[in-house]
Amino acid sequence: MIAGIIEGALYLPGEPGRTGGVIATWPETGEGDELLTDIANQALSERRGVVRSRASYGAENKRICDLIASPLLVHGETVAVFTMMISIRSESQRHAVLQLLQWGGLWMETLIDQQSASRREDNAFTLSLVAAILGHSNSRAASMEAVNRLADHFQCERVSIGIRCGLPIRLYALSHVARFDPRTQLVRAIESAMEEAVDQTAILIQPSDPDREPAVLRAHGELAKHQTNGAVCTLPLPGQAGYIGAITLERSAGQPFDQDTVGWCETAAGLIGPMLELKRREERSFGAKAVESFLALAAGTFGPTRLKLKLAVLSMVALMTLLSVTEGDYRVSALATVEGAVRQVLVAPQGGFVKEARARAGDLVGKGELIARLDDRALLLESQKWQSERNKIEKEYQEALAKRDRTQLGILRALMEQAEAELRLVEDKITRTTLRAPFSGVVVTGDLSQSLGAPVETGQVLFEVAPLDDYRVVLEVDEHEVAALAVGMTGRMVVAALPQTYLPISIQKVVPVAVAGEGRNIFRVEASLDEPSSALRPGMQGVAKVDIGQRKLLWIWTHAVIDRVRLWAWSVGF
């Protein structure tokens, strides 16, 4: 429409007031690119048409042209900028050219609106079609919903879906028909047209479009005769591993399928195919699913593909074979605690108050060393009382002896013996107020240093002392492993405080009583230390491993899981 154009370009907007790049030019090469870019930036920043007259360009700027630029506005937003270089002309002619550009922008805006409206309508129908198909629980009902909606939307006389059953395709759903006889001539013609399209892996249209590649349309021609030479369009339905069937749309004569309709139907077929395939796969029996999974696994393992998977499987088989013939040391691991072989308890001999505390838990003590002392003042007073009573009785006894009163002598002798017994009892209590270590060792429990003057009761445990040269180890063995242990077995123990030291142990006793703890049953196994360490202390914990013997490595690493599976299978009745 515009004569004398030297060069033209179409720019996209970029940063504010700047173009983002050119997307179309005519001709492909020119001499005014910088002028076009400059006027495009001006039109973009001012958001209006711009006209420049008599601009110089070319070699040594000896050529002169006029520049015109106009932004393309869509709903008030700049989406592009048109620019052109034209031969010199009058001002009125330049404004006429600018007006033509603006009219072209309005025409493009209208075209975009029309296409957007059509696209929104098609998208809305597509979403409703997908939602309707997914809303059905089985594939046949979903197919009926799809053909009915397609027939109504595209004004078709008949829409049908066929599914591949082996090599042939069988009609699966027919629009607005709940039941049909598969032996009728019409059904056979539809199935033949579907097979014709799937065999050629192409969209077939009758009458044929001269712009499309030539194809065999014999079956489509026969099907079109059922509609009095109407229009037929068949689209293959794609699946996960090829085409699973086809969709055939039929219109009456005089209503051919245009390219837009075919394009949209192709999109719909791309959505319908995978959804129907998924629903049909879910409807299969459990046996069919199991067979397919096994065949897929076998094909992936022994087929020509998936080299990494094959290497991994072969490596696993080789590793399992090696483990099943190689023997290793089988050891039972368990938490272990160091205890004193003997633990002496020091209790309060009688009620009283704490007077002195010289040791507490963790202190080393020697045999006979003072650990604590109770207050003995009341006992000393009682001792003085009985001593005075004895002296008094003894004096009376001397007087009776002088008088030779035998009766009185017998009574006084009995009272004297009673006083002496009470005195000895008090002296014994005074002696026991001093708590001494029964042997050299360590104080395991007890701390009276913060309880001076506090009362204690008779029999109250005040201290526990364990020897330093005689220990035993207590193992907490899980019930699944205890059957493998026996008296006399040996092993090694590592305590947390001495992780670099391995202490040899020997099993002495397996206590046949289970103890529940932390959600599992454990058995108490007692062991002796073959080489005690001076750094050990009662209460230290660690891990002990008892040597059972030689076993296959595969059995060592898997027997625990296998035993638990066997127990579970037995519990559920297998």
C-alpha cells in the first residue's frame, strides 16, 4: 500500500524507553539500521507516532530519506514498534503514511482480539473435555462422553473412537448411540477408515486437501458414501508406545473440515489418547498387570537398551555369588556395662545424724579408710549412764557381800550383768557410727558431703563400694541373637572412655530371663575380663562383640532380616 519504502523493521520493547531487539526486517540487509533503531526508541519512549524528514544515511551520509515510526498498542500496552525509511515526500504524504501504519496497528489489535477470543473458547472447551473424561471411572463411559462432546462442538453427524485390539481396530464408542452391532456394514466401514489412518500414521481427510501429502483414502471414500459423499476426518490416537486407536469425525455433504478444525482435533486427540490408555490400563486384571510388569523388567534387563541397568544387575549377581561362598567371622554385638564383681553396701547402723563425710562417689578408698561418721554424742551420754548404773550396782553388791545376804547378792549380780550388757551394746553402737571401707576400691554411690547434720534412718543405704581389681561385664543381648551364645565363648569389648583399647572377655553366664526395655526384649549375659585395665571404673559402658564362628558373609548380613520375615510369615499364617 505504501510506495517508495527503502527499509522497514519491527522491534519488540525492552528496557524502559529502549527496544529489546528487532524481529523482522525488509529487506534483510540495509544501510539505515541505526536510524531505524533510534526512531524506534523515540516512539517507544513517547508512546506515539514519530515522523522525521530529510535524514541522512548511506556512504558519507550522501543519501536522504524520511523516517516514520508507530507503536503497536494492544489494550493500551505497547507490544511492538513499526519503523520504516521512505523516499522524500511532502508533509501531508508523510502523515498519510503514518496514518496507514496506525490503521494497520488497529487492524492487528482487532485480529489479536478475535484470535484470543477464539483461543479462549477452544481452551475452555478443551478443559471441559478433559475434566469430563477424567470424571468417569471407566474408559467406555469416558469415550462416550468424548465423542458426544466432539460431535456437538464441531457440528458432526457422527464421531467415533476405535481402540486397537491386537492388530485390528475395533469400534469402542459412537456418538449419541449407547449400543451398536459390531457386525453392521457401517461399523466395519468406520473400523476400516481408522485402520487406514493408523497404518499410514497420518491424519486423513475426505475429500482430500490438495495442500496435504497424498495418501490412500479408499476406506474413507467408502465411509463418505454413507453420508452421501460427506466429509470424513480420521486422527490416530497416540499412546505411550505407539497409536492405541483413532478418532473419526463425519460431517454431511457441503461441510468440509478446515485446517483450524483439523489442528484443534489433533490437539484433542493428543489429550484423549493418553487418558483413555491410562484408564484402560487401570481396568486390567491383577494378573495382566503383573505379567506386563515382569515382561517390562525382563525386556529392560535382557534387551538391547539400558546398559547401566544390566551392568548394575550383573554386578549385583556377582556380588551375591561372592558373598554366598566367602566365609567371615560372625560376631554378636551388644551393649556392655562394666560392674564390680562384688559390691559392698554401707548402711546406717542406727538412726542418727551425719557428723562427717570424707569420701563420696568416685573416690578411691583403702581398706579400713574412714568414709563417714555419724553423730555419737547421744550414744556417749547413754554409755556414761550405763557406766554409772553399773558402778552403783557394784557398790550395792559389795555391801550385800559384806552382809552375806545371798538373796540380795543374786539380785544385784543379775542387775550388774544387765548393765554390763547394755554398756557393751552402746559401745558397739558407738563403734558402728564410724563407716570404714571394707576393702580397697572405689565409692560407686553415695555423697553425704552436702548433707552434714541431716538425719538418717536405720538400714538406709549410704554408700556402695566396689573393688578396683575385680570386674565383670554385663551384656544386653537382643533376643534374636541370644540363642547363638554359650558359656565359654570369647570376644572383645571397647568402652566409650577407652575407644583405642580392646579388652578380651569370656562368657560366664547367660541369665535365662528376658528384660523388656526400649521396645525390645534383652537378655543379661555376664562375662569376665581376661585382662583388666587399671583405667576401668564401674559403670563404664561400651560395645562388646562375641565371636561365634565362621559363617558365609551373605548369611551374616542377611540372617537378621530373614529371621524377622520368617517370624512375621509364621504369625500371619504362611
